[in-house]
Amino acid sequence: MSIGTITFQRFNGVEQFAIRQADLFAHEGEDSTRLSFDFEADTPPLKTLPDTEDLGASPNGEFNIELESFDATCLAGNVFIIPYGDDDDGNWLARIYYVEHDAANNCKIRVH
């Protein structure tokens, strides 16, 4: 059963997968809260491209967002932008495992 979709806008077109499993974690620190969106995609892809069609990939990954304040009741309707997949300290902000682990840049997370 799909609980949403993940869309990859690649250099040669769009790929789309149904999300099989997703988890949201809120890690509270002294000055901020880090939201971690973890996902696993389902197979087969909803939409694929010629260069990845034969891979039979089932991507998974995580997206991490730092917030100064957090109210779980106000999460729906938010859009978060992650411009770079890792920070200067080597921490993953956004990573996707497709064929290999790679930082994901220019990510947009839309919460419904």
C-alpha cells in the first residue's frame, strides 16, 4: 500500500516511486529540533527512465531539517527546502540510496 510518492527530477526526465514505508523522527536539542524523514520506495517504479529501467531499484533515503521551534500539530502544509545534501561537517542532510549512497541536492519536502 502506498502512503505517498517520491519524485526524482533528473537531468533526463522524471522518475516516480510509491513510498512503501516512511518514518518521521523529531530529535530535540538545546537550540533546535531536527526532523528526520526516512523513506523506502516500493517496486516497480510508477514512472521510470531508459537509463534506470533495468536496475529494478527500490530507493530509500533520509531528509533532515533543522528547526528553531517545532509544533507537530502545525506540520501539515509545510514545505521544506534542503539546498545541499551534506553540511561542511560531513553530516547527511539529504541522502538517497538508489544504486549507491549519494547526497541529494535541491530537495523539496512537502508535508500533506
